[in-house]
Amino acid sequence: MTDTAPTPSRIAGSGLPAEGLAALDSAPVETRALPTSPTSAAGVRDSAWHLDDLWLPAVVLHEDALTHNLGRFHDWGAEYGVSLAPHGKTTMSPHLWSAQLAEGAWGITAANAAQARVMRRYGVGRVLIANEVLDPVQISWLAGTLAEPGFEPYCLVDSHAGVELMERHLEGAKRPLPVLVELGVPGRRTGVRGVDEAVALALRVAASNRLHLAGIEGYEGVLPQRRDAEAPATARDWLADLTAVVIRADERGAFSGTDEVLVTAGGSGYPDLAAAALTGLPALSRPVRPVVRSGCYITHDDLSFERSSPLRSEAASDPLRPALSCFARVLSCPEPGLALLAVGKRDVPYDIDLPVPRAFRRDGSRLPLDGRARVTELNDHHAFVSAQADLPEVGDTVELGLSHPCTTFDKWPLLPVLDHRERVVDAVRTLF
């Protein structure tokens, strides 16, 4: 008897080394939505299962929408002239990072050093940690990676105190650690609070022998994410400050020690505004690499990014498509107009919006709900649905659209992928 290699993912492509993905594919994990548990990604691919075989509730990925979104956003970035470093925290899935890199992503963004460590282990060659790293043992880990020719880490700084702390713990590193000065938003997350302070910090980093000033960073995603007249204007004003930091730091000679200046922003709501600002910089003393870090484009959603993305359905001729769905069973209809589904906060996101009922299934038919039902509340394992009487009924399956991919993937260690015939044709692991 001979061992056979696990069936490779049809989504992942060749963006990451095959050996690491194969090992991940072979590892069994406990699951709650699959007919067999524990099982592995490779086992799911060889199962010949169908949507009807899954244990509900089940969150699934749709292959056609996922593939479309990967190519569509890559093309969008090329049209704008920006490099992409998608935020890998959205999925924490090596399979999906590999797919993004195979489409031409410049790198993958992490939120912290722990995520960067996972990315490095699976072969991501360039990781931008969009945060400060001030934990001494994590700085020491970063210092060790600087000796590896195949790994290029970046992180952020936003204070002189942080710079000094990093310098102390980078003693003995093989080369300076590349960092970007972060411009923040008053009252919000990390980042220097003004243009003058950011320029001064950039000059301080440029003078360091243990840090290398790679560029300037910011995140407009902390601003209101709406497409009315006021919110985009607020984001544009802040992005103008970000580019002002770049221009003034360059005028002061801060980038004299680098081959190219990284300038990066861009969540999933305003990537177009970020791209326009970053590519609109005047000629500097060094070439500029504008980098957009949007991550949620890979699955899009039904609500949060469908409201704000430039590639939402009402604004784009070829929009992004929701690639995540949840299927849940109707457990009880104890009162007229009330249905209780067997799905809750442990299964689906609720931090921005509640799920939206798209359709229900009965006797092999899919019946669109078209706004005739809505989720009003989630408990840990129940969803309260307000609907017309007998719509849906006990035993029906309800198809839910979701809002905010970042708080969907973290709930599911193994996600089945359905093709257009609702056959299970792939599976992806998540490593939260």
C-alpha cells in the first residue's frame, strides 16, 4: 500500500509553498458542520458531499464568488496603479493568502506579531504588521527573522518612546528593522496625532541604526464608513494629511536611506479614496510604492461592505459578490410571525449588523424572501426571525447573508467550499 498526496486546494493556487499547505490539509480538526468529525481539508475535498449533507448551522464559501472577487480586486488595483497587501487577519487562512498572492498581491498584512509568525511559517515572504510591536520577546522574534533572506517584515511606530524601546531590544539584529511611521486619527486607534509630529518621528527613525524608515502608514477605516456626502469628505481630508506627512518628510531628507518609499492605507470601505490619494503624490526624491491593504474584498458581504465598498453592486458594473453564506434550520415557530433558527452568536457575525435572511428552502425549492423576514436578535445559539405567518415553517432551512467577514472566519476552523451546484468541492483551514 502506498501513501497518496492529499488532494490540493483548487482555490489556493501556487501563491505559497505546496509542502506547507499539504501538511495543513492533512491535519484533522474537530468540526461541527461536517458529516464526519474530526476531518481534514483534504478529506472534505475527497468526500463528494453536498450542501444537503452538512450539519446545520453551517457557514460556507461559494467558489464562483470567491474566484470572481480575487480577480476583480486584483484588476481594480492594477487599474489604480497600487500594490495590494491584503489584511490576512480577515481570514487567517493560508489557503486564501496563497490565492491572494497567486493573483499578484505584493504582500500580506498582519495585525500583530503572532499573526505574522503564522504567515512566515506557511511561506509568506513579505508581511506588513499594521501595528506597533513593543513586546520585548516579540521584538526579539522579529530581530531573528531579519537574518532570513526569504522573509521581509515591516511594522509601525508612533512615538519616540516606542522607537527607543524597539532599539533596545533589536541589539544584535543582522540588519535594521523596516518600520513605517503611523499617522493616526484623534480619539481613535494608534498613530501620531498630527503632521508635524509624524514628520519629526520620521526624522528620528531615519537617524536610527537599528530601524530603517521604510515609509508612512495610516488607516482611514477608523473613520465613518458611509457613502454619503460628509463621510467620504472626512476621509479625503485625513488622507490629505497622510500625503502631507510623506511630502514634508521627503523634503527634510527622511527617505535618503531607502530605495523606495512605501505609502500605505486602505481598508475595505474606502480603498478607492486611499488609492487616489496615494497615487496622487507629486514626484519625490525616491520612487513611491502605494500599497492598499483591504482584506474583506475576498468574500465581500451582504451589508457592511455592500454599503461602503467602491465595488458594491449599486456603484460598479462588475461588483464584488458575497462569497459567504450561513444555512440554518427553523427549530420553532412558537408565535405568529416569529421563527427561531438554530444559529447564534457562536456561528455568525453580529458586531456591525445582524444576518439577513435571503431565502428559505422547502421540498427541494429555494424560495427568495425579498425582505419579508428579518433577524431581530441573536442569542448564543438561536436567531429570532420576524416574518409573515408560515414563512418559513418548522423544518425549513433558511439561507442567511452575513455582514463583516472578519468576525465570520474566526468562528470556523474548517470551511467547506461549494460550487454552483452546491457540491462540496474544497475546504479551507483557518488558524486563529
